[in-house]
Amino acid sequence: MTENTVQNPFQQFIIAHGDDKDKIQERYETHRTTRAADFKSKILNPNFQGWQVDEILKKLHVQAKNADGSPFVDSRNNLAFYARPPQHIRELAGEVQQEIRSIAPSMWFTPSAGLHMTTLELANSRSPEEIDEIVSRLSQTGALPDIVNYTLHHRARLIKPVVSYDASAIALSFVPATDEEGDDYTYHHLRRDLFDEVTAAGIPIHPRYTVPSSHIALARFITHDGFLLDKPNPDGSSFDRERVNELIQRIEEINQNLKEKYWPKQDGSSKGDWVVGHEKGFEFCKGTSWYGGGECVLVGEGFQ
């Protein structure tokens, strides 16, 4: 076993689960199910004091609406390989956003063009100069075109979309597929391979996202508007717990609908499948890309 393999956190996960696609899927499912139950309990707890507002996004949102205000610059420059969802998944995400917007219109919703899944992050919260230096080094190796086009010959399929949430954001999450030929190569294998490709090119990375999760951020809390009472609760808090409960109930209704319409059916059909690389290969994105924007350095070729 090579030193690179030992250091690859995604390979370590695969080894720990016997390189078994069913066990890998189970861990992805357990991760999102356990996390959802944990945050549901916390959010519906009477002691819950409110959302974790994204203050940076809030400032950017205010600035976008009021160009005359004091300029605010997001200094968190990042570098990552993004998987952009194909049209049918973007449409599904839009439907879910519409449902959430009907009960929580004050949230910030990711624009369709900004929807993304971070497959591998190389660096975050750096200066532009630091990011450009990494881009230059990777570009000079000649490895970048092969990396962004990796999905042309390495197909990883995701299924079973579910709305996940915590106190700061709402996302659409998936799990690796297991029931078709070719599913032995899971999304976690794809993440492993990208890690190997980048480190083989001489770029050391310490990714933040190594947990068994594959998700697209749909909405973020940038204010408590819509969740505040006109008159405080008996305990003095002004957080509208009934409204919060309505949001959680709506999410559970959405998830039931997703299971009925978009999960695999007995006849083999599945409207919620996402083969990573469909329509577009990986997007190598740099800059202020925290919310799906930034500057595209190179994008890979997709398949139909």
C-alpha cells in the first residue's frame, strides 16, 4: 500500500467498510438520518434560541440590494472541484426551494446556476494570491484536464434525494447507488480518486469534507425575519416556535413526496438519479465560491 493511499481519508473509509457498496451506502444513509434526527430534536427543543444566521451572506445580500451602502468584500477565497447538477436535478431542487420559500421566504436561496456539490476542496479561506499559486502549480503539471474530465470514464451514481437541514441551512442530499451494474464504483470512490489525482500532481490537500455525505445547499438563514413573535413568549424569548414546527413539518412532507416520486421504483425507474458528470464534468472553481459562485478555472466535458 502506497503512502498516498494510506493518507487518503476517502480510501481509509472505503477500506474500513470492506470496499462494499452496500455498506458504503448504509453509512451515507446513517449519517444523514442520524444528523437529521439530531437537529430536529435540537431545533424543536423549547430551549432552542434561533437560527445560526450566516452574517457574511447577510452582508452580501444587503449589499446586492443596496449598491449605495458601504462595500463589503468576502475575503474567504476557496479552491475546489464542484459537481454541478444536471437539468433534471436543478429542476427538482427548484421545486423543493419553492416549497420551502412558501413557508420561509426570508431565507436566502441558492440561484440555479450556483447549485453545486463539493466533491473535493483543495483550500479554503485563503488570500487570492495563495489560491492563484495553487492553481498555477496544478496547471503546470498538466494534470488538470484529466481531473475535470474524470467522470467521462468513471461514473458514480447518486440516488434517493432527501431534504436535510440544520440550524443554519437546508440541503438536498443523496446516497450512492448500489442496485445496478457499475454501482461498485461509488461516489466515495470518485472522491478518493480525485484526492489521489491531485496529490499525485504534488499538491498537498487537507479537505474539510470527508464525511459520508453528498449534498447540494438549497437555502441558508440570513435573518430571523418570519420567525419572530410580536409579543415575547412567557420565558421572554421572541422566537416563534410554532412557525419553526411548521417548517419542519413542511420538510417532512417534502421528503415523503420525494420518496414517492423520485426514489427508485420496483420497475427500475428512478427520476431522482444523478450520475455525476451528466451534462458537465467537474468544475475547477476558485475565489469567493462559498455560495456556488467564484471563478471557473476549467470545466470538464459532460456526457448525456
